[in-house]
Amino acid sequence: MIANEKNARSRDFRIYAVFTALFIALSTVTAAASAAGNPGGGFAEIKGVVRNEAGNPIADATVAIFRAGTSILVKQVQSSYDGSYLARVAPGIYTVLAVAEGYNPASVSDVEVLRAAKLVYGFKLERAGSGNTIPERRIDRNNPKWVRRSASLSRSIYQNTEGETPAVEAEETTEAGSARSSSKKMSGAVMSYFATGAEGNYLAVNFAGFVPVGNNLSLVISGQTGNETAPKALSLSAKYRTSDKHTFRFAGSTAKIGAFIRDSQPVDLGELTLSASDEWKVREGVILVYGLDIAKLFGAGNSFSLNPRLGFQYDVNPKTRFSSSFSTVSENRDWSRAIALEDAEIAFREPVAVDDIVTKNSAPVVNRASRLEFGVERVLDNRSSLNASVFVDTVFASGNSIASFADRSRQLIAEDTFTANNDGPARGFTVFYNRRINGRLSASAGYSVGRGQRLSGGFFSGGNVFETDYFQSFVGQIDADFRTGTNVKTIFRLSPNATVFAVDPFHNRIAIYDPGLSVLITQNLPNLGLPFHAEAIVDARNIFDFANGIATDEGVIRLNGQKRSLRGGILVRF
């Protein structure tokens, strides 16, 4: 058996080496060819993020660029799922307008674009019909003049026809202007919440702050704190644009994992992570990312890992994008409660149990898994997109807390609780579909199939805890936005009961990885005229408490993680 394991690991290492070599060769050749094919440009970039009044990104918003003083449409782009947009135009003076279904438009006039400039304009759109914008407060808002201008504006954006000058006057320009100037100001957010789950009940506070330093450098400071079982972390990241082609990112964080028992005495265990990367825009539509990720335990352990980060993105045409990446996952981040500040999105660490940390030679080691992925994204129409990818995972250490029972009766107390290392490989294919049904409702669905790890039924007969087998996984998500300022996000996960993933097949595509049904609800709160935005959050995970395990005639084994949990809190942006 030992010889077979060594042969399997040797085979996986060879496959991993071949895929890595192919990735580097493909990225280098394509980048070189692209650079040779288009050595110059002279176009300028206008980019930013379109958000709603709650500060959440608006997907599929239309950003149109008109020549100043005319209705000639020069460029029109759609915002992506995170609300970001990017348009490239020739030097000139323009009017930039953002509009989304169900929202009032906002614009910035007389934008002077110089050769090879890189401008950032963020938009904050108000809900149509809420009565909070100046045009909606006009006494003559039902005058046919405004109706005609609104109709002309819609034609200019969606049908690319000429008509009157866009009817977004100084009142709306003021609102967008405030969004533009906010990109040069400090901003922050604080979220306080109460949570209950497998690790017990706790109170916690997450905070983040955006600090611009000049036009090319920005800093983000974030942290977590709370009572004994709450996650505790502090991080600092920096983004520095050295030129139009290179953007450097640096990040560092330290976090407390918990107390590790050594010689019958509790010893604090923490983790330090560092990362550095360069985003190189080789030419129009071609981006190459390279960098390093470092993770190190301190306190009760000193395990260390150093891993490369590689990424390549090529826009084949305006509707098709090819991407490939090699990255390493050493910590869990919770994207469902990420805080968006300007062009940065801050995700916070999930509570990590010491029982989920692998030990070797009686010392904890860093959880580490690498993924090599190749994908193609295709925009099908103005409302939907399709993403397909293949991935290969190499797992070095991935701890899972396991409970075993003497027989099938789950009323018995667990005979044993231990940590198992899921270090087996995984590979598969994933397809993910997004659809915006209307201005208030969107849906997405994903399916993944391949070979990975599952709990083994032969454990009670002296076999391994995990075994390699085929897997299938499905995820569905519905996002609804109501006029009352309520947003409801529902996610349903369905996988074979014994499947265990070191890296989720839908990693970075969905917000919640828990099994079964999960619901995230946010509700805008009144600010009483004060300069902040507040919202209430209710986050329910694995509502039906699905347990991932396997039952045999000899007994039952199951995972202790991802049990039902409930969290509620208040988020304040200022």
C-alpha cells in the first residue's frame, strides 16, 4: 500500500509539473504574440464601479460615453458581476453616463481624456421611483418634455441612435460628481454581528478603511475582533500603479487560529500571510499576473509555505474571454459578508477550529492546496453569460475534523473525534451560468463533475478515511432586490453526501460554500440625515443542517464542520 501511495504521488507530481509547464508556455507565447501584434495604442482608459445607494455593486449596468455637447455615442460597455466597468477611448472631451434597469441615470460632464490617461469614475445610482433624486422631486416631473428626453436617452444608450442631447442635466451631474470625488477621499465601514455555530456563540466586529495616498497609491486596513471564540485578524494591503501597464499589489495579514494543546498545555496558534503580485497589461485585452504567496504559522507551530501565483487573461473578442490561473489556497475567506470600498473588496476570515489543522510530528502545519485552472467565459446576450473551466487540484494539507460512531444510531455519543488529512488530488470540469431576469431579479446555476475525495466506507475495517472517487456537485443561486431596500440571496448546494473538497469546485464564483440551503438577507436602514449608510444583515447557513457523512453496517463517520449557523448584525459605511 505504501508503494502504491508513493507511485500515486509521483504520478500526481508529474501531472502537476506538466500542467504548470504548459501554463507558463501558453501564457508566454500568447503574451508575446499579442504584444507583437499590437505594439502601440494611445487609447485612454475610463474605469470604475457602479453601485446602488447601499454601496452594493450593480451588475449589467450600462456605461455610455458621448462626445461632449452631442448625442454621438462613442463607446458603450456593461458592468461585470462586481459592478466594475472598463472602456477605452481616444483622447477627447466626453460625457460619461451610467444607467441600470430600475435605477435613475447619473453622469459626469466635460471629462477631458488625454492620450494614454487612466481615469476612475465611480457611480452611485438611486432607485427609480424612490423620490430621492432631484429630477424626481421636480414639480413638473410629469411634463412631456422630461418624458421625451428620457425616451431619447434610452434610445441613445440601448439602440445606438442619434437624437437629442442626453437629458441628464446639472442636477444629476452633481450626484455623479460626488461619486467621482469620493474616489480621492477616505472611506470606511464597520460591521458588528452575533453568530452561533459549531464553535459556540460569539460577538464580533469587522472593520475596514480605504486610505488614498496620491493618485497612484491606495491603502486598505481591515481587521476582526470579538470575544473568545470570534475570529481575530489584522491586515494591510496596498495597491500601487507604477504606469499604465503595471499595477503592483502587496498584502499582509496576521490572525489568531486558536489554542493548540501541547504537553497538556494550551499554546496560542496564529498564522501570518504575505502576498505580492504585479498585474501587467501586455496590450489591449491581454493581462498577465504573477506573484508570490507566503504563509507561516507562529506560536504553537512554525510551518511555512511559499507558492507562486500566475494568471493570464485574453479577451478574444468583446464577448469571449480566455483565462488561466495557478493559485494556492491556505485560508478560508467569507465573501458573503465582504465589504466593498471604492475599487477594493475586503473579505474576512471564517472562524477556524484547531481541530481542522493537520499535525505532522505533533506540530501543526499550514493548510495548503493549489489549483491550476483554464477557463472560457462567453457573454451570450445583454442578460446572460456562460463560464466553463477545467481544474486540477494538488493538495498538500487540508485538515478535516471527523466524528466516528460505533453504529448507525446517531443518538450515541461519538466514540472518537480526530483530524484527518485530505491530501488527495482532485480534477474536474465546471460550468457556470448567470442570468439577469430583470432589474430586480437575477439567477445563476453551476454544475461540476470530476474525480476527487470522499469519506471511505472502509474506515471501520482498517482502511483510509478518504478515498478517490467520482463526484458531482450542483449549485443554484437567486438574488432578489425589493423596492423596500431589501436584498435576499438564496443559495442551494447539492453534492453526494460523502464528498469532501479541499478547494470548492465553484471557488470565487459563489459567496457561500456551505451544503444545503443558505439565505443571506440585507435591509437598508434609515440614516436620519447623517452622512453614513447602514444596513441590517441576517446570514443563515445550512438551514436544514445537512451532515456530510457516510453510514455503513459497522458505524457512521461524518464531518464536524459546516454545521447549521446563524448570524445577524449591522453594517455601517461612512
